[in-house]
Amino acid sequence: MLKIVTIINDLMEKNRIKSYLAKAKNELPEFEFELSKEFEDYRHALNFLYQDEPIDILIIEDFNRDNFEGLDFIMLAAKEFPESSLILTYSASKELDLSSYKITNLAAILSKSSGYKNFKNIILFTLLKHQAKNAKIMAEQQKLTDYRTIIDHTHDAIFLLEIDCDNNFYYKRINETHYNLTGLKAENVIGKTTAEIFGEAVAAQMEENYQRCVEQKRKINYTEEIEFPGGKRVFQTALYPVIKQGEVKEIVGASKDITELESWQAELEYFKQRDKLTGLYNEEYFNNYLPKVIELKNLPLVVIVIDIVGFNLLNKLFSTTQANSILEQTAAIAADLSRENEVAARVSSNQFALVLKKRSIREFKVIMAELKARLAAVKIAGIPIDFAVVGEVKLAKLPAAKKFYANLMDKLKLEKYNYRHTANSRFCQGVLESIAASKYKLIGHGPKLIERATMFAAHFELNRSEKEKFILLAKYHDIGKLGLDQNILKKGDLLTALEWEEYQHHIERSANFISHFYDLTDIFQLVYHHHEYYDGSGYPDCLQGIKIPYLNRIFSILDFYDAVSSNIFYPFLQGRYFFAELNKQQIAGELKKYQGSIFDPRLVDKFVEKVLPEI
């Protein structure tokens, strides 16, 4: 019984061919044939053809599916199923040029417009041809073709080794993938020993695994790296013994190319150990490394920890890009002071550590001095940074790594605490000097701000403690404006809703700055509430009336007075700004205008009637 399979996507064409086959079967009773299977796409057809018994006739429609056309399938079928006769059906409107195709088993080309008589003649001719063939031979040949197809189209490099009586290994066959991966042509491999192909040294390494397979008489797996004409490759290889009469006579090998995977794993391992921003070793690596490195052979061992004091403050006061630049500069200094076999690591968001092997106490002192000098030059927006730097030289095996590092961190805490006082903080002093150098323009004020604060303290009869807080409030209240887009502070026009929202955030930044220094604790609430309005419409907490601290109610008048008398851009409210110096009469008028809404009415009266005329 000859088998016919159709691969036709067009339903009308499918039904036409099916009816023609049924009619031909009735008219040609001397031939035994059947329509075994119908497919509408190439993929399912291929799955069937590879897995089923050989098919005698394939009737294929020339259609396009996933950029795969009938001619493509014909070419594939011509190669993979040479014993099958191929009949191609095509649309009469389509021009077919088969002059460049060599398809030996193409029986006929059938136009979709051709009639039954033409179809019958083609089927008759094809049936006669197939009747003359030996079905058993054809089936065996088809099997061999299928096996060859499977082997040649796998992604693994497959090879067959033959073993002679002297235990020499000869290559008997390789598949197409083997050539593609190794660059070794079949004619240069088949019949040769591993030594003849790869040389004695590489052959010895390879034959050790082959011999293991022979001795154990079972499948073995291993990874190998071999230099081929196509380049160095890394393979995961499996060897399968072919046992005949109790002896291993042949070995089938399958090698999966894992060169790129090995490279990816090496790269992944590198990045698992590294900090993404700075490129230094990360915290996890450092924590695993330190206990291992504290051994007698590495002594004396120097461990240094660097802490960027108040890094979170830098992040909030300045841009992320500027803060990250500080991290990168610090990392570069740490890396530069470590040798190739030593470790520089980022151990937390704002801390770095150095582990230096076999360094003397004298070297330690020199490194510490250089480190501190170079860190002193690191600045953000021209302002120096506070760095707490501590280090120890470990001369003996004890204490253990955990205790040793804990002692170092205790020293670091004390060192960091020292910078929490404004007088000891290079960063705080740098900020104040930068503001003063700008004559307070950096924070949207005039050059007489502190002088006027002192004067207000006197006129409003503040006691000593209140006066100190009031002057500190004047000095620090708008320090958060350093983190604003300077285009907002210089706009000279009404702020947009987004700009006004951003402008209001300077309060939070100022309060964050204050909270960092323990000697400024007393003015935290004053700084945080210096934009509360008397009628409760201010920010951030909408405090109203006497719930607003007394010093804040006085300061709101000073804040306004200093801004409008200094000829600077002053975004007073979202819908109101000043950009020119006002005279006393105008200032009094504006204060009266907002008396009871923005400002404390009693304090406005006192200022306008008693203070303003005298200043």
C-alpha cells in the first residue's frame, strides 16, 4: 500500500486534491494507495514525516507560513526524504522559476487551475515509478536518512570512536555540528587517532576520559577545554560505551558547547563580587574575605575603614549624581592605595574598607596620612566633605576577625560622632562659608541677614537663649535651598505648580541638615516651621495662630523684610513674588496687607510702628 500525504493550507485546494485522489483510486483499482495524512502547515507535517514510516508521495502546496514557503519545504523534503516523490501545487498567477533548484525527486508541478485528467496522469506516473521500488530497501534507506538528519541537526557535536586491540582511539564518524563547532573537517578526522589530530599533550588529556569510559563500561560526563582550528572551546561532554560481546568496541560522544555559558558564568561571578557603582568588591565579598585573610601568613595585616559622614544628608541636599560622584572619588582613592592582591571594598552605602597584607606599622601611618590628605580634597559643589577614617594593624592571630572588625567599628562610631558638632564639621563650615561668600544670595537673602536678625532680637526684647536660637534660625533656615534647582531661585517670574512644590521642599532639606548636628537640636522645630502662616494656610503642618512658635512668628517678618529690601527674586506665595527693593512705606503696606493671614497682627503693628522707623 503506497502512502500519500498532503500538506495544503488552502481549504479549497485541499478538498480538490482529496476528491481527485478518491476518484483516481476508483479509476485505478490495480494500484493500492491511500491518503494517509493531511496537514495544513509544514511544522506538523515535518514532525509526522520524521517520526512515521516513509511516505511514497508528498503533495505540497506552495504557501507561506512564518517566512517558510512551499519551495523551501520542497528543498527540505528533497534532502530529507529522497525516496518520496514530490508533487508541488501552485497558483497559476505565481511564476515559478526552478532552474536553480536541483530536486531529483520532484515528480511534477501541478497548477491549481489544472483539471482532473492532468492530475490523474501525474498520479499514475508516480504510482508506476513507486511500484517498481523495493519497499524494504526504501524503508531502510529512509531510516538511515532520518538518523543522519537527527544527528546532523542536533546542537551537540557528536562523534564515534573506534577502539583497536592496542587500545588506540580512532575517529570513525563526526556529525555536521562537530565540524561547525571545531573547524575539523570529516576528511581530516576520520580514521585518525586523537594524537594525530590534537597532538600528544591534548590527546593524553582526552584519552584519559575515553579510557575511563572503557574501564567503567558506563556513561561518563566531564567538562573539557580544547584548542581547535576554530578557536578554544569549552565542552560539556558525555561518553556512551558501545558494548559488544562484553567489551567496549566503540564510544559515542556528545559534546555540548558551553563556551559562552562559561564566559557568562565568569562574568556573573565577577559582578556578584563587585559593587555596581564603584567597581570595588562588595559587602558580601568583604564579609567572606576578611575571616579568611586574617591568617599568620598575611600578618601584619592593615584594615582601614572610611565613612562618608552624613552621606544621606548629601543625597538629600544635593543631586544623586553629585552624591554618587563622591562615592566614585572615594572608591578611586581606596583602590589606588591597595595593591593587586589586596582588597578595596564598598561595605555599605557610605562606607569603604581596605585590607592590606604584610604592611608594617610605619607603612600604615604613611598610608593613613596620604588617605586623609587625598580625602580632604574631595568636595561636593565646592564644599569639603567630612570623612571618618580609622585603621588598625593586626600583628597577631587573635583577636578573631569578627572581634577585630567590631573593635574597629566602635572606633569609627566615636570618630563619626565628633563630626556631628558644627564646629568640628568641615562640611558644615564649608556650607556656611559658601553661603557667606555669596552674601547669602545662594539661599535667597541679602547680605545683612544676620545683622538684621541681631537687630530684631534686640527690638523684640528676646532673652539670651531666644536670641541665640533666633540668630541660628536666620543662619540655617534656608540652607536646604542649596539643593534646589538654581533656576527656580533666579526665575524672576511666577513659579509653576511643580516649581512651587519643589520650592517648598527646601524646608525638609533644611530640617534634615539641622537634624544631623546635635548642637542644632534646639532649632529643629523652628527651622521646620519657618513657613507656617498665621491663618493656618502655611506649610508644612498648617499651624495656626499662637500654635506657631513665637520665634517663628517674629522670624516670618524678618524673612519677608530681608528679602524685599535686598533687591533679589523672592517667591513669596505661589501667586505672588517680589523682584525689586521696596522702600519702608511699601514694606509697611505689604505687611499690613497680609496682617492676620500670613503674619501675626500684633507683631506686624509693633514692627511697623516701632521697629521699621528705626532701622
